[in-house]
Amino acid sequence: MERVITATLAPMPIRLCIVPVHTSLPDAERPIGTFINAHVHPAWDQLNEYPRLTRHIQTMNYGLRQRRMPVHQFQGWYAAFLYNGNIVGGRYGRMTTLVSDQAAEACASKTLTQTYAAAADLPVAGGKAFAADAEAAAHQLLAAGGSWVVKPDAARRGRGVSLQVTESGFPDAWKRAVRLRPRGARSSQEVVVEPFHDGLLVRFFVVGGTSYAAAVRVPLFVIGDGSSTVADLVRASFEHRSVHALLKSTLPSLGSVLSELPDPLTGETVLERGDLRMLQEDGRLTAGGLPFDVTDMVSPALRSLAERAAQSIPGLGAAAIDLITPALNSADGAVIVDADAWASVLIHRFPAFGRRRRVMWELTQMLSLRAQYWDSPRLPLISSSVEDAD
């Protein structure tokens, strides 16, 4: 059984083309390699220093208290927000009542998120969702060649996601996705096979339909110096991050990185001076990724695409929107990948490079307005000129 991502919410379903993507360029010539050479490598010695780390929930609680909205934490993941002695909202994990039930359901499924976006006539990554016992049918997609993504439809934090999968690697990627599917009764149990889009993964944080921050998630890489081994280069990269509390606390082990090196690299490989190699495709912190703030670098069209993606899901008042784009100065070729209503603000509050963005101020501002004007027909506009102070 297979399900093609379609925009069934529109008057006429929109069937998405499934086109395999070939990524035969050297790493330095790929979009991420170009970005690293142009922005990350020149700024390497200017890595931001953050000696202390304040977690997402701590930051939110502080911001709410500043707005005279005390937080009552129940046992487990639930919390209630109070205002003038009344319960005016709450939180489950990191997801707040700015997110409707419908939006939460949409964000819990990769295919449903993209269906909403496609119904709004927005470009999406595309793909097919298959039942867990439909491996043979899913495998047929890869016969066209190219690189693919295999992931649980309900994947979170990258669990079970395999990138740049070819036909030979499909069986292992499929088994991993099936094994690491979320097991909740309300979670989709399907597996998605999606074309791999070679570009920059940009995460936007959108509150109330407006994007307040954007960061490129730069996967783990090394640049050769002509004498050091890959293992030495990774070790030096990790040591360099010790001044940054968030990066230091989320580093993968050196052993796990070396055990997953792409062919033909080994830990003993010595790269020529200036030779850039991507060691991961996954830009998450726990995979060795680096968040690079690009809020002031993204084009208005790209920012608008992220905002429209959030607005396409009814009741999605706050979420991270993930896009893949060939370049930051244009939305041409960009596709919507995911919407995450459980996203942390930490990569924006503590970026590896670039200016920190205090998006929690905007989030708690919206919660405060909901509390004050819950019985009014319309909320007042938020002024973008107000200084944040989370």
C-alpha cells in the first residue's frame, strides 16, 4: 500500500512529481560546500562563545513571568499558564496552546505537513508514504537512480532518517526507519521515501505568521591541511567548540563519527590542503552540526515562503519551518520539508556563528496577547520595533 502526497484539501488534488536527484558534484561545489567556503570557514575563529546555556523551557518560563504570567508545572510534560489567576494557556513539552489540535496533527506527519503546503500552491519536497510492510513497492522508486531520503512519516529529531540513500543502501535505510518509528497510538506508522534535494537546510522560526529568525544547519565537515588525518581534524573541530555551551553539550562521540564516515574516507585519511569533505548530511547539533544565523541574509521571497508554509496550516501559531534551498538570495528551487511545532529556540538563541535572535520574546509576547485579549474579536498587531528581552 502506498500513498502519494496530494493536496486533498484543495478543490482538485495536486499530484506531486517524484524526481530522483543526482548529487555527483564534489562537496566544495555543492550548495552547502559553497556556503561553508564563503561564510563558515572564514568565520571559524570567530565562533560565538557562550559559557552558559539556558534551556528552552527555562527561557520561556522566565519570559512569561516577566509578563506576569506564572507557570504551573504539573507532573510530566504538562504546564498551565496563568494570568490574573485564570488559566489562559499551557504547554505540552515545548508545544504551547498557540498550536491548535489540527496544526499539531499536521506537524506530526511529514506528508500531512506537505499536503497542506501543496494545497496552498507552495513547492514541497514531495515523496510517497508506504505502509511498514510495503518495502518492495517502496524499493521500486529507487530503480530510477539518484539519491533519496527514507524516514518515518512521524520522525522527530532525525530519528530513523537516512539521507542520500541509493538503491544499494535502501534495505538498511528502510529497516532503520521502520525500527525507529514513534510508537504512539496517534503517530503515523508509515515510512516516507522522498527525493533528496541538494541544498541548504534553513530553519525559520515563525510566530503569528511572521518569521523572526533563520539559521542554516551546517552538517559536520572537515577541511584538509595536507598533514592531519580525518580523525585529527574532527578532534580539533570538536575541541574548538568547547567555548560554546550548546555545541559542547550536544557533541556526538568521536567514535560514532568515525564509524559512519562516507566512503572512501577513514579516520586515517589525510586530505590535501583546502580539500573540503562533508562527513554528515544531517545538520542537527547531535550529529555535529553548526547553526549559522542567516536572518539578515535570506531573501524576502525565501522568508515569505516560510511564512506562507506556516500560514497554510490552520492554527499553527508558532513553529519552525524547514526549507531546502539552493541559495539564500532567492526562493527559486526552494522546497518545504517540514513544520515542527515542538521546535526549540536554542539554535537561534545560541547560534555557532552570527547574531543571536531572541525569538522567545516574540513567542511569549503572543502568549501574553492571547491572555489579555482572549475574549476580543481581534488581537492587536505586534510592533516589530519593540526590543526583545527574554
